[in-house]
Amino acid sequence: MHCDQGRFYAMFEPHQLRRFYLEDLLLHEVGHHVDWRYWSAANKKGVEEFAEQYAVTWARKLRSRSLVDQTR
């Protein structure tokens, strides 16, 4: 995290950004498709919680099976 004149910036190494996209963002979005039956504006909080939990669970499973790079 970097602060410049009151503005904050996050800087990532390419391998960190790749890991974020694959383990967090992509799996979160897949979680939305898995849970498509419950998608509604009224249930937005529940939908987001499911997608996030899906991403956390599958990232953990993939790391434990060495299917994603854990060294970076």
C-alpha cells in the first residue's frame, strides 16, 4: 500500500495479481453461477456470501491438492 498526496495505491507483483484473479475473483464469479437459482436483488447479501464462501472453499481445496502455485 502506498500513499501519495492523500491517495492510496496498492501495488502488486504479477504473480500476486494472477493468484488474486484465479483464486479470488474467478472462483467468486463461478460461485455465482453455481448458486444461480437464488439470485435476486432481495437476496444480494446471501448471494455474495455464498459466492465468497465458494471461492474460499475451492481455493483451499486447490491449494491442498497442489493444483495452484503456492510458492508465490
